[in-house]
Amino acid sequence: MVEPFLKWPGGKRWLVRAYPHLFPQNPSRHIEPFLGSGAVFFYFVTNPAILSDSNEELINTYKCIKERPTELDSLLTGYQKSHNKTFYYAVRSSAPKSEVRRAARFLYLNRTCFNGIFRVNLDGRFNVPMGDKTQVSYAAGHLEKISESLKFTEIATADFESTIGRAGSGDFVYIDPPYTVMHNNNNFVKYNDVLFSWEDQERLAGAVRLADKRGVMIFVSNADHASVRKLYKGFGQTHVVERTSKLAASSEACRPTTEIAITNYM
């Protein structure tokens, strides 16, 4: 296991630690079309792999860690020395041109913003306020370790449908989309609907069923909701997995909740 380098809402560290038996052993390739923090990939570090996401800044950061970890470490060390409220908002409003400086900005904001949330406004500008975390730089050698684990991966900005479409017999695709459901009043889901609509959920289900016919091993994480269960009715096996909700405003309000894991190989 390699510790992921990002904090990410909806991340799956808890899933791989609590339910490792739900994942297949020794697939031909590991494919993730909704990469996020990459918790599943980093837990198993299965190569070769195809890692993709529609978030260009996220993918640029992965590529820079893979190819230029030492430069990133140096930049983040400088950010560590400069970190304060004024510096945070100056970095947040900046728009670096070079790929490595864009990656450094992305990591700095991820590590110091409120709850590690990635959120942009209608103009595409990151708008999360500063949080209370002050650790900017990583432990010595950590980014180099991440870089080594990414050595045999293909990393790309891509729509999920095109990435899933590349999977063939013997490949494993882990699918963890934003949790959007029909007729739900949860505010987080409402926000996700802007990023990933119910029509996207339907398009995803179609891509999953096509991949299944090609012999692809598939694991879909999704909301434990009647509309999602109906969408995947007749496909694979549905497992109910439990986690602690961390979207609450206070730790006292956190409570156990369930998600579903849909697999076609067990």
C-alpha cells in the first residue's frame, strides 16, 4: 500500500481497508475513469494501469508527480515557509502558466483549504476558503514513492465513457463517480449534480453494461439509493458497505451511512 497524496471528498481509503476482499486479484490492467485521490490504485498498485479523470488540474498534478517529484517537493517547501492567510488567498487567485507550478498550487490548496474540498465557481475558479491545516510539504521521499508507483501508468484527461471503452477481457475497472441520484434533497448531491448529472449516471450504466459483455471485471461504487439500484437492476451483485459520513458540520454529527458496491465477478 502507498498512502495517497491527496485529500478528496468521497475518497475510498476506508473502502479498501475495510473491504479488500471485494476487489479482484491480479487483473491484466487496472483502470480508473474517476481517479480522484486514487485510493484504490495506491492500495493495490496494480500495473499496468490507465488512470483518468475529467479534472484537468488533477491530471496535470498526477503527471507532474510522476515525472517531476523533486521539483514539486522544492516548490512545496517554499510554500510551507510562506503559508499564512494572505499567502493562501494570493495563491488561490493566481493562475500559474507552467505545469509544475500549476501542480504545486493544486497541492498547496488541497492541503490547506477547508476539508480538502475541490470546488470551483461558475467561472471555473477554485473558491474554497482556507482551512486550519498548516502542513504543506510532504514527508521526505513521499512524492518520489508516489512517482515510482506511477511508473507504468498511463495518465490522461478523459471522459469516463472513452476510458471504460478501452477496457477488455481480464481488465479490472474501478468506477467511483460523484454520487448523484434522482429526487434527493441532500445538499452535497445537489452540488454533485452540477458536476455529474443523472443523465451522466445513465450514460455510465450503459458503458458498464457494454464493458461487461467484453469480459471486463467491474466494480462500481455508488449511492445506496433506490434510483441507483434500479439503474443497475439485473447487473452483477450488489453489496452494502458501511462507512462513517464525514460531510457533517461537526464530528458529533458524523454518523454511519451505507453505500453500495456493485461487482460482476463475485
